[in-house]
Amino acid sequence: MSLPIRLISTDFDGTFYAEFENPPVPMDLQILIGRLQQQGARWVINTGRDLSSLMETLGRAHLSIHPDYLVVVEREIYVHEGSRYAPHQAWNSECTRMHRELFARVEPDLPELFEWVNGRFKASVYSDPYSPFCLIAENNDDADAIEEFLTRYCGRIPNLALVRNDVYARFSHDAYSKGTALGEIARQRGDSGDQVLAAGDHLNDLGMLSRNYWRWRVAPSNAIEPVKTAVRNQGGYVSNEPHGAGVARGIERVLKSTETSTDGLNSKA
Ligand SMILES: [Mg+2]
């Protein structure tokens, strides 16, 4: 029997991993993903974290499973090869080049952008290797107001997008997102959108939760309302359990609905 899910993409923080839970990733989710991997499915962690931050946290989590792919900073792809994660050179190089060109156009406007935020809000604004403008707002209301201003600015620069996650935001090229990176992995593997499941909890997950890309969408109970609404409106599943438990319920539901019963996939081990 062919697997209904061949590619699973989970956001990390708040979706797969809950920092303040013990364990941060429920064992039944690890067992479920591990069994699907044994049967040929592949698992992607699709996150806004950078590679070193993700690897450090994964190391401390002592998981029983390892992701087959990583999408980090919502744009770069790494592939599990032996004991390391190797960059998808063609994708990452082009991604870096396009961001460099785009951000050169933003550079002259940076002082004005920083000044606008600093003059109105208690927020942290800075540049890092991934974006000339990064924001940590004091709260979500401030982040909403700053996002509105920055979205207007993005409208003046072709291909410039603002990626928001809670009180965090940064600039990005609109050709690169969690959704387009997942699309590249699926393309490379030859998986059709019908075989892809995506799970996420926040604004930066909306792209990869779009119906245009995949058949299966899951949000845990802690997802923000716009994500729950988007998932429900596209026929996806919003769990009444949080974080990884919610993802596990979503995967189980898909497997049940497609009547896959091999190796007790639908039962808790
Ligand atoms: Mg998240």
C-alpha cells in the first residue's frame, strides 16, 4: 500500500517542539514520525531559526528521530547526509544572491526605518546576517503597528516581503519562504502536493499551509487565530491538543481517513 503522506513538514517552535513542556516533543509523535520514515516518508523541520540554534536545541532534546531535511531562516534548505546536514547548494546559493541584491536596495532606507520605529516604540531593531532590518517588538500590538508601516514600505520595493512571527519580524525576498522551500524539497523528491502534510502555528507558517501547495494541513490548539482560520477554511485539521500532541492527532487523522493500517500506525505504541 502506498503511503498517503510522503512528506511531513513541521514548524519547530510551538508546533513540533514546546520548550517549556516535559518532554518538549511527545513520545507518541516521535514514534509516529519514526514509523512513517521507516516506511519511506520524509520529515522536514521548517523553521525561522538559524541552523546553529536549531542544531543546538535538537541536540539537547535527545529525540529518537532525525529530520531528513531542514529549512532554516524560513529559506535555506539542508539535507541529512550521514551524520551531517549538507546544504542544498544550488537553492541556497541562489537564495543568498537574490537576498544580497534585494537588500542592497533597502540599505539606503535603513536609517529612516530604524528611526521611525525607535521614535515611536520600545522595540529592538537591528541587522543580522539574514536581514538588514530585524525587529523584536515589546508586544504584539506594537508588532502589529510596526508591521503595518513596514508592509507599506515593502510595497515600494519589488519582491521585498516582511516575515512576521509573534513579536519578531524581518525582511525577506518573496520568492523564498517556508512554502517555496518545501515546494523545492517536494519537487526534488518527486512528491505530489497530494502526499504532503504541513503543520504550523504562526503567521510565518501561513505560506506553507496554503491549499495551493499541499493536501494536508494541521494546526495545534495553541496556533494563533489567523492560522486556525486559514487551516479550517482550507479543509485542514485544527487539533484541540497543543504543540506536538496536536500534530500527532493531525497525522493520525490523515492516516485513519486514508485507511492506512500497516504496522499499527494508527495506534499508540
Ligand atoms: Mg511556531
